[in-house]
Amino acid sequence: MAIRIPIIPEEIIVHLGDPDEKARNITVPFIEYIKNVASGEIYPNWPLDAIKANVLAQISFALNRVYNEWYPSKGYNFDITSSPMYDQSFVENRQFFETISQVVDEFFNDYLVKDEQVQPFFAMYCDGRVTTCDGLSQWGSVSLANQGKGPLDILRNYYGNVNIVFNAPSEENVRSYPGFPVEIGTAGDFVRMLNMQLNRIGQNYPAIPVILNDSPYFTIETENAVKKFQEIFNLPITGVVDKSTWYRIKYLYNAVKKISDLYSEGISIDEATLLFNKNLQVGDSGQYIKTLNYLINVISYFDSSIPFLDLSEDIFNDDTKQVVVAIQNKYGLDSDGIVDSETWKVIKEVYRQTIRDIPSEYYVVLNEFYPGRFLSNGMSGDDIINLQKFLYIICKNTGSIPGVVVNGIFDNLTEQSVRAIQRKYNLEENGVVGPAVWYRIVEESKEK
């Protein structure tokens, strides 16, 4: 499972005004943003250690905004404003001071953290003369530097137990919203993050039911919690997490955790280990590969332009990569053969479209194809009826699994039968039916 350690964004979107002011958004390289802010808020003739301390605070402040999606969570389409009333003073086309520029070149991929927290520290600061605050005093940092204090000592004087994270990777900034509605039957580490955030919000709003199942599957439990959240915060009560609900949850999570606060509850390493779909590439194996192989196997079977993949392998090998590259080329993605979140999204949608457009001669076996969503306890509908019919045949023919009642409700008896199949084929025993489990159930139902 991937850990969402903060990255240094290659670029940052700056709103040239207060948040609600009608103004342009501009995209600038992150390093140039910091040089701009630093050149406008501190003096190049200050002691070098004072400049370093201030630059580290400015970097950490900006990264806190980016990492926690502070403005997107409020419905804005930018990362930070240019207003010192809200953020840091940024002026388009400002000239940079050479001394300050050199310090930024040295520190632009370093930032501050507090105690055992993961997110960049919200390093509030003020000039210390015209305005004062609970954070760093910029003129006070000059006095401390003149006393021989180094950058970290200066910062700890104002912020307490902070440390510097050095050499963070620089990558494209990616929003946390996966790009499609998250609903019952979807799965991924983004669902784990959603569950964690709803549970934390629920500590402050106890009407939101606790989600007990720590898994990447969007179950009835998650749907019930989402509906109650939507009811409390006056959103359409659908149980579906669209972009609006996603960022409303993000906003409330930031608020109850006080993420952008000097005294934040913070995000721990355990929480940060939940956030995004795993990227898959050559050499990987496990449950994700079983899911991937099933989906692209069906796609390639019905699309002659995509190389056919043998399902007997449970490892991401060169054949898998060849199929992924072909799909990426056909649908306008970077053809690197790596299944990132965008490629996952396309593969899942192409699979659904393939099943919807299946040729008429395959209608007789249409129910054998995976329905395109993860099935779990509490769900109901035609997909569950089809699942139970296959399980019933297996029980009738072999007696190797508990019997089921074909009632269209994924009940405890259905889950017991699913778990029995998972044990038999050495699949993760979680009672959830994904593509790999569905494939085994269908194939076993054909055996006499």
C-alpha cells in the first residue's frame, strides 16, 4: 500500500487576489513561487541563517496548503492565493534577490514537520513589528540569528518541536479525488482514506455511523455513513461521493483535525498509508494483478487491436505490459506500461463499456462476466442473484461450500460461501467478490 508522503509540486496554482475576489489564476513553478514570496517578505541583507529559517517556514506554509487541498476542499480551483491576509505575498513578475534565490535553490524541496506528524507544518509567521502572531516573528528571527542561532534553533524557538524533512521528491501535484464518483461496489485505497476521514469526522458528529470494516471496498457501511454526512451538511442524500461530497468531507476532516493550524492534531504515518491506488508495473503480483488481468483479458478478447492476455499468470509480466501499453495508446494516455490511477480509471470504464456493447452471440453467457463492481455483504440486486445462482450450482454439484438462498440479497450465508471459494483458491479471504473471485466462482460452477 502506497504512503502519501508530501511531495514538492512541480507547479502551484496561484489566485491573484483574495479567495473570493475576481482575479486570474496563474500556474508557476513551485521554486519560482517561493523565490517570489521570499523576495517580497524578507530582506536580502538579513543574516543568512535568518533568511534560511524564513524560507523554510514559507515553503512549509505553502506545502501545507497544497498537501491538505485547503482551497480545493472549499470549492476553489487553485492551490493558494497571493494575498498576505490569507496566505503569502505573491506579485506576478516580481524580481528575485540573488541571495534569497540561492537559499531557495538550496531548500526548495525541504519542509517542516511537527512531532510525529506527516503533513507539512502550518508555519504561520508575521513581520514582528507591524503585526504579531503566535508563529515566527520575521524581525525576531534576525535578532536570534545575530545571537548565533542556526535555522532550526530559530524555528524551534517559535514553533516548538519541529524538524526538517530534507530532499522531498518533486512531482506533478495530483488531486486526491479519483476522478469518478465513488459509490457502493467501487474499491481502492482512496476508499480507505474516505472511511478514515468519515470516522474521524464522526468523533465530532456522532450521528455519522462508525465504519468498522477497514478495507478498500465501498460497502453498505460506507454508504450509510456517506448518506448521514450528506444529510447533516445539506448535500443531496445519494450515498455517492461525487466531487462535491468528496471535497466537503475533505474540508470537514481538515477542520476537525485543525490541519492548517499551529496546534494541529496532525496526520500520522498510519493515516498517510491509506491514500491512493497503487501503481502497478512489471514484477508486481498479488490481488491487484488478479483484478487487472481479468479486466484487460476481457477487453483484449473483444478488441482485436489489443493483444490477448493469458489469464493463467498472476504476475505483471512483459505480456501484461504490452496489453497496458496498447490500451494507453488507444485511449490517449502516456504509454509507459505503468497502471497509475488514470490508467486504472480508463481500464475500468473500457471494461464496463465492453460488457454493455457485448456482441449478441455472447448474450447466452452475459451473466458470466464480472458485473463491474465489487459485491459485498448487504448489497442487493440482479448482480447478487447471478452470483448466488453460480454459488448454488457449486454447492449442488460438489457440496464443497455452504448452500445459499437465491434471494438477491448478499447475506451472511452468501458471504460464507464466497469465503470458502477464496480459501480454496488461496485468494484474500475477505468475503468480497472482485474480478478474480468472480472468475473462480464462474469457472467452478461449470465443473461437474
